[in-house]
Amino acid sequence: MGSGYKDKVIISVGGSLVVPNGGIDTTFLSKFNSFIRKQLAKNPNRQFFLVIGGGTTARHYRDAGRTVLGHELTHDDLDWIGIHATKLNAHLVRTVFRDIAHPYILKHYEIIRKVTEPVVVAAGWKPGWSTDYDAVLLCEDYGAKTVINLSNIDKVYNKDPRKFKDAKSYDKISWPDFRKIVGDKWIPGINAPFDPVAAKKAQDLGVKVIVMDGAHLKNLENFLNGKKFVGTVIG
């Protein structure tokens, strides 16, 4: 469905890149803007779907609610805060690409839109799903077989490398092995390289996921050009 572009690139842009601690990262957004436009200039047959995460915006709202209430928010409320954070961030990204982007944020995944623009921006949809899951749904809807997952980690590890010095990284890992690491349950705000529910859906669809550090756009360019890159291929 959609556009006639042969090369559809679906990128799940981690909210940690757009809104890390300390506010909106305009330096990253400027570099990302230039990167995507250069890619399109070189590859007019390419279309980018950018699924934007919530970042610390969601966490700040969650923490505020917890402070006022004196206890945890429900999973449902946490999810809705996260979804609205993704929509806010997605609208910001769409304004960056306004002249070349689809005029609407994709946010209702039961509707497959006819999208003819080279950049399409998407956000979260409903409780129980992360933007990782939404990126996999875009593969199903628009006929792509790969999701590039940009975040603040360079690879998939068997445990958190920030806490464990003996954490092992993977250049390639199968879906069953990856799912043994992350489990099967969605927890709002989960800190996993790719969310467990999205992982199951990707496995069912035969979609590959490439996990890489979004701060290094040259590395992303290497992947898109079929060159050697630093990251993990899941699938």
C-alpha cells in the first residue's frame, strides 16, 4: 500500500535521542535532519518512516504523578503518558521535515494511509504497545522487512553493560535467543534494546531488527550503503 517507493526504510528513533535528560537535543535533530535529506538526495527511490519514542518527557510526567500520588501510576496511565510523549516528539520531528513529510503523524495503526511523501513520521498508539511494536506494524502494512532501531546503546548485550562489566555483546542473535534475554511482557518504560511484544511480532513476520547507537549517523550510513557497521542484527 502507499507510495511506489521501492526502498522503504523504517527507523525506530529512541526517545533518548530526541529528549535525553536535560531537554530536547536540537544538535541531534539538526544532524538527523541533514542526514535524512542527504540520503534522499542520493536515493530518490528511498522513503523513510520515522517512529519517534517518548524519551525523558514520559519519565518526567510519570515521576511527577508518582510524587503527587505517593504511589505508582497504573500501567494504563503510564502507557498513555508515554503515548502522548511520543506524539509530542513526533510532531516536533514532523515540523523539522515539514516540506517533505506526510502532513499527518501516523498514530492509528488500524488505518493504512496512502503516503506519497519521502518522509513519514509516526508515534505511539495504544496501551500495551511501544513504538518498537508500531515500527514492526509499519513493516507489515507497508511491505518492509527491516527495522533500524536507533537508541543510546551500540549493540544488544546479555545484561546491562552499564551495571555489569562482564556483559556480553552480540553482532548477530536469533529471535528465540533474544527473547530469552528480554522475556515476554511489556512493562511501561521498560529498558530493553527492543520491546518483548514487538520482538514476538517481528519474529512472526520474519522481520529483522538492527540495533545501533543513533548518535553515530556515519554508522547508520554504512549500514544503509551495505558496508560494515557496528550494531546487532536480530533475526
